[in-house]
Amino acid sequence: MRIAVLGAGAWGTTIARVLAQNAASHDDMFYGTVDLYVEPIASDVNLAKTINSAHENPRYLPGIPLPDNVHASSDLLSVVSRAAILVFVCPHQFLGTLLDRIAAHVRRDAIAISLIKGLHAHDARMRTMSGMIRDALRIDCSALSGANVADQVAREQFSEATIGCRNVAHAAVFQAMFQRPYFRVQATTDIDGLEACGALKNIVALAAGFVDGLDLGTNTKAAVVRIGMEETMRLARVLFGDHVCDRTMLLSCGVADMITTCFSGRNRRVAEQFVRTGTPFDRLEAEMLHGQKLQGTLSAAEVHDVIVARGLTARFPLFAQTYRICFQGAPPRSIVDVLVQQPHEVVVAHHPDAA
């Protein structure tokens, strides 16, 4: 089975490296070369050639050597048409356009997996990335998410991830594709819960960044993370139903990814600078991310549209206030009001053995 990675940012390049290592060691399952699609950009039209000659992505993953069996190409339709497995790793706001470009060229027997952390809002509903891919291409699509800072995985520092699959048989294929001694993957059938966690944690990370910019300390940030986890699971059930599982939050795609993003991710870093400097988010994105995209603000806007349309703003005070700070000029310190105004309640423990 030939693998194609669609997206050559830091995470896409890192994953191509992982997959190429496994393609070489599982030659009974996978074609020996992993194709890496590189979107041509005006500032670096020869990036694909550079990756192939230098065996490195100097723009998005400098200093990390790539295996010889990673083959970069800017010929999207050629890459897609010969792939048995499509790995999507593009910013979520570009997925719809990408799907339109490739739909007529995908093999009917292909399968896909999304590594995109985002949700798409439409008519007071939200769609998962895997759902969009499945509907547009009419092929099965799984998802992978977890506490994965790209350069740490690329440097082979131990990390975990979670694969969400509707088709359990595909879980074995994807585990063979992704599992490395330094990259441990688990599988779950709760793909909706997995993708909700991956998208919504970016909003929580903005709130965590506001706390850092205000120099309020780890106790306050911990409260943001806890409330963010609670709102994430609540909204996941609103959006996708009661089959979303509490245990999903305990996997790498849940609490682990939330912690990592709130303490070290790009959304946190940019939000901190937003508070410290007052610089608009679009300028901070251009100055700090070097061509990478900020997902948290886009997710905050999309989630806000949905919860307002459904009359649910009061049930999601952290998400709502994060949006107001980002887009409506609310003072960053108002995030503390959300923490202070949490309801007082007694949590009654459930004892299964009690009479």
C-alpha cells in the first residue's frame, strides 16, 4: 500500500519521517517510498526539490534529517492518484478546498486518516475533519490525535497518540503505520470524541495563554485547564451525542494533549503575547509562526457561532469569554471572572457496591 502525506508543515514532515521508517521495516505491508505533498508557495517554490536533495525540510523542520524514502512532490494529483492511504495534515481551514481539488482523482479502494485538529461549523452544526473527508471522497477515514509537539516527535523523544477508527480492521493497519519505539499509538472507536478534543483544546490554550500574559501562575492556569476539559466533554456530547466516551479524555488525545497545548503550544504562546503587547492576532501569527497557522482563534469563532445559534452560551462560559477577548475587545483579565463565577456544587461519589 502506497502512502501519501498531504501537508508538509512541521507536523506533516514529522509524520512523513515516522511513516517512511515504518514503510522500510514493513515492506510486506507498505510501498517503500512515502510521498509528501508540498503546496507550492511564492516565497519558496523549490521547497519540494530542496527536501529531496537535502533530505530535510529547512522551512518547517530545520535540522531534522529525513529518510531517503521520503519523496516530496508539488504534483498533487499525481501523488493522490497512486496512493492507497491518504494522510491529511493541512490546516483545517484549507481542507474543503483541498478535497474539491482531489475528489475526482482518489482511488476507490483508498482509505484515509486525518491528523487535522479542527471542526467545521455550518448551520449551527459542527463537522469533524474525518467526516468531511469521508463525505467528499466517499472513502473510510480515521483520525489520529494526541500530545504531539512536532519537533519532539521528530527528535524521537517518547510520545503517545490516539487513533480513532470506525472500522476496527483499519486500526491494525494504522497502528502498523504509525507505531515506533518512540511513538506509541492506541486505538479507540470514539472518533467523534477524539476529534472534538483535538479541536477544542486550542481554544482552552488561548485562555491559558491569557493567564500567562497576566502572570497569574500555574494554579490559575490549572483551573483554566480543568474547566476547559469539562466544557470540551460537554460540547462534544452536545455536538455528537451521548456515545462520546468519558474515557476518551483520559487518552493521549484528551487530557495529555490539553496539558501539552496549554503549557507549550503555539496558541498559548501567541495568546500570551497578545496580552503582553496588545498586538492583533493576525500580526502575531505572521511574526511568530513563520508561515504556520493559528488554529485556536478560528476554532473559537466557529464554536461561538454554534453555541450562540443554539442558545448555549451560558453552558460554555470559558469558550464564550475566550471568543470575546479575541474578537470583541473584552479585557484579558476578564478570563478570571469565568473561574471565579463557576457554580458551587457538591460532587456526590457513586459507589457501585452500595446497597
